[in-house]
Amino acid sequence: MAKTPQQPDPVNSEEQNAKMAMKTIRVEIKRILDSWDPLSLRGLPGFQSEYNDFVGPLSVMARKRMPAIEIAAHLDRLVQLEWKLPPNREKCLQIAEKIRRTAAFLD
């Protein structure tokens, strides 16, 4: 008797898909932050890891499909409180829109 191919566990597949989706979102948000580079660090040693700590919370916001205005408010707080830069709400909203779109493929 021939063996039938074993079907993947649907719960496990969903979990794996969710993990892959979150990783994709994180990679894209990292790329967005590095491209934005509000601290103008591109080219300096350690640049590639400078924005890593901010990717996780932004990924969760994108995955939860939070409105761009809320993501922009979070970015504005980072700009002013964490990075000690002057506010730039327009730029934060532009970046927030990009971040929000990273989860569009989940629809």
C-alpha cells in the first residue's frame, strides 16, 4: 500500500504564516527607517543597527493596522523625545503611511 503524503497541520501552517508575515513586516519597516535615517547616520559605523530597537513596536502597530495618524504620533514622539530632534509631523505622517502599507498584504 502506498503512503499518502502527510497533510500539514493547519494550525501550525497558520502560525508559520503569521511568523513569516511578521518577519516580512519587520524587514520592510527596518528598510523604511534606514532609508528615512532621521539621525543622518548613513555611512557611519553601526548605522545598520541604529534603528533596530524601534522596528518591533512599529511592526506591531502595522500588524494591528493602526491608523497612520497614530503611527505618525508615535514617530513624532520618537523624533522629539528619543532622538531630540525638532518635530516634523508632515515627514512622520509620510513615513507612517509607508509603515502602515507594510501590512497591506495581510488583507
